[in-house]
Amino acid sequence: MSTKNELSRITVDISAQSHKKLKALAAFEGKSMRTIINELIDKQLSVKTKIKECPYSHTPNKKTLKSIKDIEEGKGLVKVKNVKEFLKKLGA
């Protein structure tokens, strides 16, 4: 990890929905949002220098598209207080 002197600050505007998704992903992964973003940037830069086409070019099937739509509309979501409760609901 970088020291304080090696850090650079940027401001990026994202939608409230994207912010919620990022925050949820960070909580699920047990990482900070900054760490998630840094990992995504590193992954993208690594991928872009190794191959010329997008590695994520697959098309989601109907079930996946329905799941995405349901999530975006807030349908069928289970609310939990923390990751421990989340894992318990999953039976893990």
C-alpha cells in the first residue's frame, strides 16, 4: 500500500445507484471502497496492456438479465445488518 506522501486525490461523480453498489460490494468483500476502485483500475490497466479486446464481452442470459432488473428495482432483496448475518442467511 502507498504511503500518505505517494497518494493522489481525485474526485469522480457517479450515480447514487452506482455508489450504493460500490458500497455494498466493498462491505461484502470486507474492503474499503478505495481498495475496490484501486483493484479495478489495476485490473483494467493490466488487461488493457495484455489483450486488445474486452474480456467481458459475453452477453448475459435471460435469467441473469431478470436478476439484474430485479436487483435494480429492489425486488426480492434480503436485508441484513452485516456480513456475518449475510453469510448466515446464505447458510455459510
